[in-house]
Amino acid sequence: MQDQHGIAPSESAAAPAAGEPDHEAIIVGAGFGGMGAAIQLGRLGLTRLAILERGGDLGGTWHVNRYPGLAVDIASFTYSYSFAPNPHWSRMFAPGEELKRYAEHVADTYGLRRHMRFNTVVESARWDERARWWEVRLRGGETLTGRYLVTATGFLSQPKVPDLPGIGTFAGKVVHSTDWDDTYDLTGRRAAVIGTGATAVQLIPVVARRVAELTVYQRTPIWVTPKLDAPIPPVVRRLFARLPVTQRAARVVNSTVLEAIMVVGVLHYRHARLANRGAELLARAHLRRQVRDPELRRKLTPRYSFGCKRPTFSNTYFPSFTLPHVRLETSPIARVEPDAIVTEDGRRTEIDTLLLATGFDLWETNFPALRITGRDGLDLGGWWRANRFQAYQGLTVPGFPNLLSLNSPYSYSGLSYFTTIEAQMRHIGRLFGELRRRGSTVFEVTREANDAFLDRVTRLLGDSVFTLGNCAPARSYYFNQHGEPALLRPTATLSTLREAGRFPLSAYDYA
């Protein structure tokens, strides 16, 4: 007997039969991607799951990140599973702790906790051709086996620490945004923030209110548009709870607007330059309204096309730089000293606190985030780097049977991560439905299907701002070390969802 969400509690802990692997599926990562995959596999009748999480709790980035000002930068209506709406968001852009509670609610609702192991680091996975399952090795030497392997390690899971001369000699407090120290009091500190990406846009306004002096070291400015944020009145929350269709309508409206402004103008730049230009003009007007000093405004204005680097929303970021105790530094850092930062122009700024909002390393350490060995000893990371980053519909790779790599090249679709997750859940549903129909246990995408998909996305990216715009100054994580924008899937959200449920079944070999 299954519960209302398709997972059978009584079977989840059942021991494997003789000749069977320890688990039907091993999922690496207990963030929203891993939980979405577990929900879908449960619906398909797979109950012996293991969800392995290196952190101490579930939630992925919303467990790891606790820095001041943390919030979603996509409206809460859109940043959630469409099948598990939350009518209780306090704001249009929910704070981070609400996303953490939402993740916990989803895990409890769908009975996922019983599958989870925390503080468990996966070091490698190897396809066993004879047994036809995956062998997963954990730190400490333990080995697990699973018929299917799902990697859900997140796009932004490997923190990037700047390799600055002398940074190891700094005698003050160093805090990375992904490892925030809640016990450290910023009051009265002379602080520096390195980085001006999406994290810094949220962090800087809060830090600026606490410290005595703040210097922000900017390498690349960011496009920032107005944030239409406000508390969601209790009457609206009650309406969402009683009539879920109203919240679905809000989600559709919000998603449509974001798609038109932020996606169409980026991915369809050749034919929608006006949309891209309109978004840029909106960001410029927002900056002009909030910063009157023309020199400061010049420093904060990107010199790359809108969309080359992930833009964000904020009403408080720009005003922070107009405060008398806040300074924007655009000269490159020459070195870090025990009590100061020195820039290439010779300016020395004494500090006692160094805050790193330097983002994540996607292409060197995150694709993939662990060593994965497929057929004939094929190493996934090595194969990607030798043969271009690629994955069929951003999910499966030839030479790697029974592997679902959720955070793969060309997988990110739309503006909300949940679009990507739900498209992949649809793909999994169709693929495993065919496995069941055939009585098969092994799938592998064909090289022909994979090559055709790679050719298609490469062609479509020829119409994008990444190819036709001025992206060289952006230093964007959208681009890999070969200069390819191999992260985003260049199709509209609805097209991605439709294709996930209709891809040709002949794209796979079954056994």
C-alpha cells in the first residue's frame, strides 16, 4: 500500500533480495534536486532509496548558506515545486530560513527523511558492468551499491576561494559566504567584501549597517533591476491556502513576465534585442535613480551585455555605496597583508574582517563533483573536458548507463531552478516508464541522440546574447574554460517541459 505521494513506507527499509544491489537508486545530494528525483522515483515504485548528503541536514544551498540578507532572488511563487505550493511565504522574495523550512516540509510530506544519510561524503562511483549496477564509495571506505545513480550535487556547491597573494597571512577574521559564522559580531569592524555577484548584492546592504568601515572590492559589476518585494498580507496567504488555483495563477503570471524579460532577451537575442535592451535600460534607470554621483555610477555600470552574467534584483544594493563609511574599490588586489589589503594602484586599506562573496567553482571541480567511472573505465570529468561538456537533455551521458546527472551541461532551464528540476522529473518518468514496459533494468542514451542534442543546442546558442552580445568583460560562470556557454539550455521553459515528456524513446538503448 502506497501513501498519497506514491512512496511505500513499509518497503523503504526492506533488505535487498539475493543478487540485488543494496539500493534501487542512490541519490547524491539532499537539496531540492535530489528530493525531486526521490519523489519521482517513489512515484514510479522505487522504494529502496539512499539519499547521501555531505552536509549535516537537508536543503542543499538553503542549509549551507546562512549569511545575512540571504533570500531567494526569484519570486517565491516561482521558486518552489509546482506540485507542492507553499501558501505561507511571508514575502514576495522569501528569506532563506523560509526556504529551509519549505525543504523540510517537502521532505516530511513525501517521507524522504528515512532515505537520508547526513555527513556522508561520496568520493567516487563506478559502473560494475558484470553486476549491472553502480558501486559508490564513501569517505571512510564504506561501499554501497545501487541499480541507478542520481547525482544532485547542485550547480553552486563548490565554494571558490580567491587565490590572492598573502591571503593565508591575514591575521583577522575570514568568513566565506557559504560558511557564515553566526557568532561573529560585525559591529564596529573594519571590513572588506571581495565580490559583487548575486550573493554580495544581498550581503553588502546588511553588512554596511553593522560595520564601522566597509570596502567592497569589485572585479566585475552586476546588472541589478528593481526588486518588487513586499510582505504578502495574511489575507492573501489565506486565499492561497483555501484556493490553490489563485497561487497557481500568480505563479504563471510571474513566470511569464520573467520569461519575457530575462529569458527571451538573453536566449533569443538575435530576434529579441529590444527585450534585452529594455532590461538593460531598466537596470540603468534603477542605478541612476539610486546613485547620483556620476563617477560612482560609472564604476557600478557593467560593460557587458545584459544577461551575459546572471543579473539580480535589489532595492538596497546601490544605496549602500552612497553611505559615508562605504567605499567601492575597482583597482585589482595586489596582495593581502596581515592587517590590510593593498591594490595595484598602491592604496592600502587596513581591515580586521575579510568577507568572501567570491561565488563557486563550476567548471573545474563541479562537473562532476565526484569521480564517476562508466563503461570501460571512462572517466566522466575527463571525457567532458576532452570531448566538450555535454549531456542529453541535460541529464544523461553516453557511456554511463543508469546515470542521471541532474546538474549537467545544458540542463539549467528558465530562470527558476525548479523549472530544471521538474523537467528532469518528467524525463525520468518517461524513461522509467519505458524501462518498466520493456521489463528492462538498464538504460543508456545513444551517442546519436546525444550528438544531435549537442548540435541543436549549439546551433540555438548562436542566436543568444552569449554569442552575439558583448560577453567578454563579464567573467561569467555561464562560460566554461573553453569559452562555451554550456550551462543554460537555450529553449523556452514550456518547450523544455514539453520535450522532457515527449523525447523519442529510441534515444536510449535498453537491456
